[in-house]
Amino acid sequence: MGIYALSWKNLRRNRLRNLSTVLRISLGVIILLILVSSGLGISSFIEKSGTSNGNILAGQKSNQTSGTDNQTNIVSSAVNYLNSFLGSTFTENQLINRLESFLVNVVYILDGIASIALLIGVLGIMNTMGFNLSGRKREIGLLKCMGFTKRQIFISCTLEAGLLGLIGSIIGVIVGTLGIWIISTFFQPGLFTILLPFWLFIGTITVTTMLSLVLGLYPAWFTSQINVEEALLCEY
Amino acid sequence: MNTEDILTFKDVSKVYKKGGVERVALNNLSFSLNSQTHTLIKGPSGAGKTSLIYLAGLIKKPSAGEILVNGISTQNLNEEGCSNLIKNEIGFIFRRSNLLPYLSILENVMLPMVSADKEKAKRLLEKVELDDWNRFPHELSIEAEQRVALARSLVNDPTLLLADEPTGELDEDETDNFIGLFDKMDDLTILMTSDQNSLNQFFQDYELEYGVLKL
């Protein structure tokens, strides 16, 4: 059967613990998808408006020529309101530039929060793998008696962590995409659209799986070093 | 050394050190097991039986002396070399079956296979008189579990079978049934340890008294 097939079979054990880890990762992925896709939507909005006339609302200002000076009035009245409220002397362009840089910062913050959410989700892997593997000492001793090397045991345990990450990220991507589709279909976000490019799916799954593999390294290494004689005397 | 020797111990000693105190488990042990012999090593608890099995199975390194498996010296073998020798030449069974609880008995037998061969695993299970391959270890008696462990140990056609008190948890009838299976394995060299005197009739037996082997 081979030791690497064990990585998959081992997921059948400690089901509740593995399930909670997978769900934690999925939640992290869902938050990441929502925040990053919203950020991409805002960035795309800034880009589109900016390229059409230099900056966000200037694009709307250009509509003046096509007869819709309604929006220009909105910008002007917003500037007037802010100036009177704050006692400032912003010009239209200054306000527009500040708004643009504010939105760019919002995107950075969203991405930052998304990364932290994912990291918190994936960090659980280390804990889960530590618990899972500490309950398998006798089994690891047996594998060594069958001629499996430390390296093979190490790879098998690391793969198990990677599989947890892969399953969690796939579930997260499916549920997250469904959620974003529901939000954008039924709640119509309006000014900003939510963008969900294909690379985001692949990137999220790859990064999550790689992170899981990395976080599984230490528990896997620790397990591979187990002393056979002591392991075979273990009750578990 | 005879070319037919499957396992040779040359002046092997094993000393454990714990808290600055040395304990000699095996003292200058020398013996050879010829091909296709079934040998029983008896001795009280603490006599060094398990140490002997672990040394023969390359799980432990001797403090002094040399061990040869099928004519190959294990003195300078690295982990990879030991691993290959274990896979190709040695089968193990223990006091407890150590079957993986979440694998069926067929999957347990296939676990150490170098290349997966379901039919061979089924043949081995038939050889140890088990035919319900999809059952799980918790559905079996302790003796049946030991038979699965025996089938698992034979899966890579070893020349040497090491059994560390495999009948330790079996009653008399179960022990007779289990040891009876060894009769079907004439082509195998078996080294078994036990503290049960009733097994003498099946084996050429030696007594291990605190690290010293006596015929």
C-alpha cells in the first residue's frame, strides 16, 4: 500500500479534530476571498476611473460634456459641505486625490486582514498535527520496524498536513465563491463590484496548501525521530 | 561462518546506560542461525530477549561486536541500508499485533509491501487461515490479530522471521494454533523469544540467562 497512501487514510482518524481544523482553514479562506475580491473590485474601480481622466471622480466630471452635470454638482456640493464642516479649503482635485489614496489604503488594510485571517486558520494545523501524531507513537515504531526510513515517515506526516490544508482551502473556495455570488446577485453592491479572478482561486489553494505543509514540518520531523523501542512500549 | 547462516552474532554485547549506571543486557553473545531452522530463545523477564530481537532486527546497534544478516555485515550500514535490509530480509512480529485500527486486515497486510500486490496479500491471509479480508482489527480475536501480524511480516518474502514473545497474550490452545502455523513455513528461518516452556517441542531451544546464551 505504501506509506504515502497512509497520509490520506490517516485523515479518517481523529475526525472531529481534523474537521475542526479543516473548517477553521475554510473560514480563513472564505474571509480571504471576500476581502481580497472586494479589494480587487475597489482597485479596479480606481483604475478604471483613473485611466479615463486622471483620477476617480474626474472621470465622472467628464460626463459634464455629455450633458450629465448632475454628478459634477454632487462633487462640488460634497467639497463645499466638507470645507464648511471641517473649516478646510480643499479644491475638488485635492479632495479627489485624498479619496483615491484613502481607497488604496482601504484595499491594503483589507488584504492585510485577509492574510491574518488565513494565517490564523492555517496555524491550527500545527496544533492538530502535533496532537494527531503524538497519539501514534507505537504505530510509527512499527513502521520503522517494517523498514520505513525517518525520511519516509517525515514526508508522510508532512503530506497529511498538506492534505488538511488542501481540503480546507478547496471547501473554503467553493463556499466563499458561492457566498460572493449570492451577495453580488441579491444585494447588488452598487458603486464597487466584487472581482473574483481565476488566479485568486488557484493562488489561495496553493498558498494555503504550502503554508500547511510548512506548518506540518516540525510535528512531522519530531515524529520521525521517535525511538523505536520506546515507541513500541507505548500504550498508544 | 557457514554460507547457509542467515543470522550471525559475533561477540555481540549490548550495554544500556541510564543515570550513570550501566546495565549489561547481552554479554559477548556469539551464535549462528542456519537457514530454515526454527529457534526458540527462552529466558526470564529482563534476560535480554527483546534486546536480542531488536539487535537482530537492526532496530538497535550493538555496543560491541558484529551482526550479519544473510551474510551481510550490518556494522557500517547507514539508515537507508538498514531499511533496505529489513524490508528485504526480515519480518517482525511482537507480543501485540500492532495492527493499524483504521485499516482493514488486507490493508494492514499490504502496508509494508514494496510494490502493492493484493493477490499476494490474500494468499498470505489464506496461509494463516483468515479469509474475511475486509474485516477490521477490532472485529478479530487476539490470536486472529496475531495471525494477521504474521501474514504482514511475510509480505516481502523475508528469509528471517523475528518474533518477540508473540504468544505472550494467548492462552494454551491459541498458542498451539498459532505456533502450528510455523510448521507451514519450513523455508523460513525463525527466531522467537518466549518465557513459556511449553513451546520447546516446536523449536530448537536456547536459554538466555541475563545476557548469556546456553544450549
